[in-house]
Amino acid sequence: MPIVAQSTETTDWVSRYADEVIEESERRAPGKPVVVASGLSPSGPIHLGNLREVMTPHLVADEIRRRGHEVRHLISWDDYDRYRKVPNGVAGVDESWAEHIGRPLTAVPAPKGSPYPSWAEHFKAAMVEALGELGVEFDGISQTEQYTSGTYREQVLHAMKHRGDIDAILDQYRTKKAPAKKQSQKPVDEAELEAAEGSGAAADDDGTGSAGYFPYKPYCGDCGKDLTTVTAYDDDTTELTYTCTACDFSETVRLSEFNRGKLVWKVDWPMRWAYEGVIFEPSGVDHSSPGSSFQVGGQIVGSIFDGKQPIGPMYAFVGISGMAKMSSSKGGVPTPGDALKIMEPQILRWLYARRRPNQSFKIAFDQEIQRLYDEWDKLEGKVADGSALPADVAAHSRAVGTAAGELPKTPRPMPYRTLASVADITAGAEDQTLRILSELDPADPLSSLDEVRPRLDRAEAWINTQVPADQHTVVRKEADTELIKSLDDQGRASLRLLLDGLDSHWSLDGLTHLVYGVPKVQAGFSADATPKELPAEIKVAQRTFFALLYHLLVGRDTGPRLPTLLLAVGQERVRKLLGE
């Protein structure tokens, strides 16, 4: 059954944009589906920063669907963009791919070993799979198909006829000094780079050559590259002549019949707004600076294509814990698929839903992911008992499902940090994992690992792919007899108290009470005494006791949470390692 939510029940940013978009759509195109849009360039790994380009309109579109409106979320695949450079660190790619620079992304071979027919399809496929897992409903549009089929022919001819008007708009910004590079808050995307760098040796940044300005770039009929310069065009016959600086090829074609080229980016984007009737599309900070694509496009769409600029926010940078800014031109950049290997779709959706688009945030691939899951589980509890704030309830609702229904979830969501610790200690052995997890709550033992999947699988993947090998937990094989012999009376007494309490406390809650309680009892307090009832020295004593246990069990000062570690090691082995 669809999830029903009314905007009056929430105060989140998604509802506010949905109100605005519905109102604007009824004004511009009454009775028609609401159109929201995203644009992605499959020039390399499509990273988690790019995902905000999709998630922002997706969340708004989904809210509009929940209210009973028909919505189209378009994702334009900019796969007819030029291949700019060979990215670093992409498996199956070497410097030989440099020969394809200047060709459409759909005309570049996929990395070696890929099952896909082209570079564009290879990187597009990974994103499509991730979006499916995230519950994102969309209509994909290949710009290669649009241009090569002649879909945009009328728009191309119209732009060429009005090239002087377009040139005049662009000329308003040509003398303006570009902002300093350090002011950029987000890496410029591929389309913007294409527009900024130009694509012909004899053409300037926006298609102006010695013969004048032309908003159209042909791909060469010989080498297939866009290192071309239009040298002549006749409006009446639509005859266009171009030369290629890469191979010296030259030809004259009729643009009314020619489909091997595209409008330059700053004209292409507003043309699509008008053609598709886009109501809502967010843009990165880089697109919204003076003279950028979004600002210039706002003028071109109205005066040239008789359309209107979409409404939509600027979206801010998305980072990764412990990593520098992401750029899709580099290999090894975390993608949505990478994130979904270590976290459930609900968590990733929640990260994008709970922050306004203009708020930057980080996605945790390090230890912070454990804290993130703790925060999520706490929110789930508040939602369940009715104590969560309205905006938090809305973000949670958008995370767990869409208008079509809830996303698949873990039936019994045990703490992520516990699952990660168990996966670390057992090295993925399923029988041991089931034993340990079953002992966490003896009153309600786990009957199958399927009850804790897929969260368990995500935690295992995080341990195996994101935690350095030297940080994995390795339980001692033999007791550290030298350390045990060196203990003073208090140290030996603390171990005795722990060992004597193992039988009666063998559960996660029980062992938590026990390990924290031993130093309290030794200091003359009740094991149930609260922190407010205890002197500060007790915390020091607890840390000292914990460090002793870690040394005796795993040979280090720290490790997984002690209650989990004790359960994982098993009572018999714990007794052996603690010198009993």
C-alpha cells in the first residue's frame, strides 16, 4: 500500500518544495504531470556528490506522488558529452584510452573486462543498479539517442538561426572575471568543464571562432572527435561546413539532415528545460555563480526557446569522512554502490533527506558509521514511541520507503557496532556468528542469521573493506601468563570478580552490567550505582580494568566493546585467557 503523508503534518524542506513545485506546475502546465529533472554524466564513476543531483528531486517528486499527483522524474544521461581525459585509478583502463579523447562517451570502449558496450553504459549501469536499490523511480533519457535520432533537430536549427541573440547573451559575461578557484564549493561537473574548456582548437570557450559564434559542435565524420570548428553556415539551406583540427577532415552537411553533433552546454541545458517542460531541477553551487550555466541558461531558455527556468535549490558539497573533495574525473571515488555495500538503503536515503540541499554533510566510511547507525536506531525508537520531532518523523518516513511502499529492511536490527564486532572476531564464520548473536539475549535467542540481514552483511562488508588489516581483532591463542603473574592484589581481585560473575551474567546486558560493575564493587559501591552516585575516580578505575581485559584477550589497549568481545570469545576460552 502507498505511504500517505500530508504536508500539513511535517515541517521538513521536502514538503515545502513540494508545495512550491505543485503550485508552479499548475501555473505553467495545468493538468499535466509534474516534471522534475536531474542530469548525470557517465564520464567515470558517478559518485556520492552526484547522487545529491538525483536524491533532491527524487525526494520532492516522491512527496508529490504521496499526495496523489502524477510525476515524471527525468534523469538525462549526458552520454553524448565528449570524453575529456583518462581518469586515474579506474580498473581496466590504461593510457591507450587517450586516443578516444574528444569522442562521445557512448563511442568510447568500456574498461577491459566490462560486459557493457561503451564507456557510458559501463558507468551508467552501476548508478542504475544503486538507484534501484534506493527505490528511486525515474525516466532515463540518453542524450546520445536524443541527438542522433534527430529528436532535437528543430531546437538545433532554431538555436543556429538565433545564434546572434545567444551570442549577445553570452557576451554579457565574457568580460567578467571568473571567481578565484579557491572559492569553488563543489567540483565542476563534466558538462560545465566541457563548456568552460571549449572543444576545438580554433574555437573559444562557447563556440566562437573566426567565422563567428555557432552554438553547435559537430563530431568529425572521419575521426569521430569534437575537435571541430564550424567555418560557415547558411540559414536558408542549413548547409554547415566544419573542419577538424585532429585529422584535417572537412565536410559540408545539411544540418536539417545531420545528427552527429550537439548544442554547446550553455545552450543545450536551457533547450532541454523548454523541451521537457521541467518545473524543478536543483543545481550545484558551481552552476549558480555569475556567468555559470544555470544563470546564463535562465536568460537563454526564455528569450530563445520560449520556456521557463526550473525552480530549485543550489545543493552543497557531499564529503566522505576522512577523505578530500570528490571528483568524478578520478578513479577510486566512493560511489552510491560503494556506500550501499556497507550501509542499508534506508540509512543512505536518510542522510540526503534530513539535511536541506544547501547544507553540506559527510558520508561515513570510517568508524563514524557506527555512531551513525546508533543515531538511526535511536530515531527509530523515538518514531515508534511518538517522541520524535515532526521534521525527524518526516525524514524517517522518506528514508524507510517511497510512495510505492516500504523498502526491504532487516527484520531484527541489532546494533551495527555489535554486528561489526562479531564479524571482525569471527572472520565471517556463520556458525560462530549465530552462536554469539544468539547469546546476546538468551530470553529471545536468534534462530537464523536471516533475521539480522541485510544489516549483518553490511557490517561484514565494512569490516572487510574499510577497516585496515592491522586494526582487525585477533584473539590470543594462549594466556599472557607473564602479565597475569605481574598483577597486584587489586588486579587479581578484579579478574576474580569478573570470572565469578560470568555464569550468571552471560548475555549482552548482563556482561555490560558486570564489566562496568567490577570496579564499582572493588571501590565499595554497589554494582548498580549510577555515575552521579560515584566519584570521578571510578571512571579511571574502569578504564584501567578495561585496558587489562583487552591486553589479556587481544593483546591491545582497546578493541570491540568488551561485552560483545567476551561473548564472541566464549566463556570457556575467556576463563582460560584470564588465567583460571
